[in-house]
Amino acid sequence: MKKIAYILIILFLIKGAGLFAQNTSPNTSRRPIPGWFSEARFGMFIHWGLYSIPAGKWGNKTDFGEWLMLQARVPRAEYSKLAAQFNPTKFNAEDWVKLAKDAGQKYIIITSKHHDGFALFKSKDPYNVVDASPFNRDIIKEMANACRKYDMKLGLYYSQAQDWYHPGGSVWKNEEWDSTHVASMDKYLDEVAYPQVVEILSNYGDIAVLWWDTAYKMTKERAQKFDELANKYPNMITNNRLGGGFQGDLETPEQFIPATGYPGRKFEVCMTLNNHWGYNAWDDNWKSTRDVIQKLVDITSKGGNFLLNVGPNAYGVIPEVCQNTLRETGEWLKVNGEAIYGTTNSPFPYLKWGRATRKGQKLYLHIFDWPKDGKLIVPMSNKIKNAVLLSDTQNQLKVFKTSESNLIQLPSYAPDKIASVVAIEFEGEPGVIMAPSIGKMVRATSSGEGFYPNSLTDDNMLTVWKGANGSQMDSLEIDLNKTYTIGAMGVIEKIDADGVLNHQEQKFELQYWNGTVWATLSTGLTKGAGIIQSFDNVKAQKFRLILKTDKGEPYLAEWSLYRTE
């Protein structure tokens, strides 16, 4: 899943008010994406293969997942013996599809072949589940039949470049450990990978998504014919991990939610329910239902889809804890799905109490933090025609108009402990309160040649500020020209086109001038992709951001401060 070799920096222009601003820029995919994808918003990822048999343990270590073969340096001859043990007699494709439906998921993407080279479909290449295992059943065929039966979209993951079993397949960072694997990559692509992609696209009916992964050593020439093959299926979506500079249709941030989304591009956050993609019996660090639902809301509010992974065990059973979390998420969606499916980005730069999604002249306010006084401030100037809780649509909520905002009087308690949703109908285009930092002057203690601090507030991701060469600590100062009530900060860094973070963390400290000294508001790490950080409201005019790095110079694309009054 992880560690993709090519690094293509995404350059995109942010339109609107800030981190959650609605994207109005054109989609730059190679063709229009079928409408079902944005309607769906929520999908199931399935990582399953021979690595489920050792269940994360090899030798004395118990932290392996689907990368076991590489990480434990298992020789091909030894690893391939697992195929003779692969007999998941409890596997039932219909059970998996029905679980996805219970979860409110609209599509499934399953690994047809991962980096270990073992195919879960009948193939002319003999290293597959039908010919090399006692199970002797075509798993992809059964999944395709079950998806058709239950009206579920099916996508197939295929590792086109990395293949640690077939000679010539690429190996991450050329870390070869088995001399029998060394061979021509072009021959591998011609004789194994390309024919198998033809097979999976030809033999299982309509494939909704072709999900490439790890494009290590995929040149433009090598990737060209795979892209041409995919183009023969105009209704099929492809992601951005083929390699060779081919952008595909989707950005695929992995294990993180981008602070801005991807204006101008569709995106799909892929994430695990614990710390592993493949089954690991020792990993009990499970995400809670609250975490899953709020992540789904956050991603949807930025215009993205959420592809949530499960790793079935060697018997073909999805762990019970996964099933429970998915079904609980589905129960929430039964009440609130209207606020997720088919919605578009939030128009607000920031909402301290939660997130928002939109569908035409209706906004859905997802409240994570229920106001103690029952008064929900909606920072938009439009007239609100009516407001109701999705859990109680028969009772209208009272709305009070102020000069810049609306105030909705809520019940004294939240109907849902995770996220309660208020649906409002409004007139006109959303008139939202802008981030007061936009367009303001910024001063930096140092700047690299050609990098200007005012680019941090120009709403333009094409412009980046970076400290002077050799600087590992810099501070940025901004004057908002008058006092505002500020309760959150957003910073945007660069994100690679493969969706995997390859950037340094930056330590930050946000301060404000209290009239006498600089007082600290917030500290933390940026993680390399940008963050949104909330803190206690403060009334101030001047702010300072201190950035520190362990190596390399501090850098940012955007720095925003958000009003919360």
C-alpha cells in the first residue's frame, strides 16, 4: 500500500475562503468521472492474500502486515509455500458485500494481486488462488457475482510494478534479497502484469475502479500501455498511482485527511481500521465508531470519498470488531445519510463546532460539539428559510438573524453523541465570513530566494514560502489590522501526487500579542500535509507563528487564521 517512489508535487489553486472552501475549479482528470463516485462517498477496501496466514507474525516479530514478504526478507521459495496452506473455507462473498451494505458503503475495492504476486483470480500465470492453493475458487469472480447481486460497485486493486514473487517485478528501493528474483522488469510487465490486467478487466463484467499501487520504476514508456488499456473502459475510474506521469482520475491520500482536500481533483482517502492493511492478530489499536463517522464527515465536507480498509483473516472472516464498527456506522447513516451521499464541499472556511456539507440550497450542519447553551452560530449572512434535525424532521428549529450570522436554537441535548445533523434551507449563494488573514501582509525572519512570505495569505497554492537556506527555525508575523476573535489556525503544506507523505514534520508554536508580550496559543506538529488547529478563543490583532525543523528549511503554502465569534 505505502511508499510510492515517484514524487510529483500537486500544484493547485485554492478558491474561496480557506481550508474548507468550496471547490469551483474544473476537474483535471483525464475524463469526466461517473456520477456514482461522488454520490457514494463511502467505500470498503479489502486487503487479503497469503499474508493473512502468518497473521502478522514471522520469526519473533509480530508487527507485519501485507508487506511481510519484503520486510521479513522471505525468499520466494519459502513464501510461496503459503499458497499450499491458503484454504479460507469460511469465505463468503455475499457476507462481505452485505456487510458493506449494512455499513452504508456503496462500493468495494479488493486486492486482486498485491505486491507478493499472488493473484486472487484465475490467471494464465499459475501463481493464483485457483491453481496454486487448495481453495481452488476464483475469489474475484465470486466477489463480482455478489456485487452484481446486491447492486454494489466493484473495484480491483492491482500492483502493477512491485511484485516480489515474479522475477523482474520491482522491489522497493531495489532492496533485492533473493537472487532468483532478479530479471528484466520489462519482461515481467509484458508477460505477467499486462496480461493479468487484461484478464481482470475482461473476465468479471464492469469494473468500476482500477486501483493501481506503488509505481516504483514505472517510466512513462512502461506505464503508457497500461494507461491505454484502461482508456478502453471509459466508465472505469483509475487512481493516480500508475506512474510515468499519468495522473489518473483520483488523488489518493493514504492514512491522512488533507487539510484542504484537492481543489480541481476528485480524491479518496484510504485508511485502515487499525494499524495494518493486511490481517494482524496482534494489532488491537482499532478506530472507534466515533472516529470513523467523524472522519467520514470531515472527508465529505472537503469533497472527498472515504475508502475504509478491512483485513480478513486466513479463514476468510472479517474481524468481528470491524464488523461491529461498520454496522454502527451504517446505523448513523440510516438517519443522516442524506447529509453525506451526493453532497458537495462545505462553503465555510472553518466551523469550530463541526463540519458542513451541501446539496443545492440545503446545508447540512454536522455538530460534533453540541453548544452548552443550545445556541448554534452559523457564520453565513443568508436568510435561512427553515432548519430541522435529521433525527426529528417534524419539528422546526427557531432561527434568529444577526448582522453577519444566523443563530439556531437547538434542544438542550444532542440527539446523537457522535454527530448530530441540522439541515437548513437558505436563499442565494452562501455568504460566509471570510478568514481575516487573507491578503494581509506577513513578515518572516528569513526567506529563501524567490520565496515570499506574502504568498502565505494569497489563497494560492502555486506560491510557497520557504526559509533561507540552512535555516531550521523561522517566525512569521501577521497584523490583521484590527482585533478579531480567533479560535483556529490552518496551515497548508505540500502533498505528493501519490497521496503518501514524504515530507518532514515541522514543530510549530502559535502566539498572539496581548499588548505586552507574545503569549502562546497552541503548539504541535504539522505532519507534512497541513493541519487545522483549534484553541480557546482570543481577541487579538497580531499573531506570530514559529516553525522549527530537524533538517531542511521551514516551508508553508498557506497560513490562515479563523474567526469563531
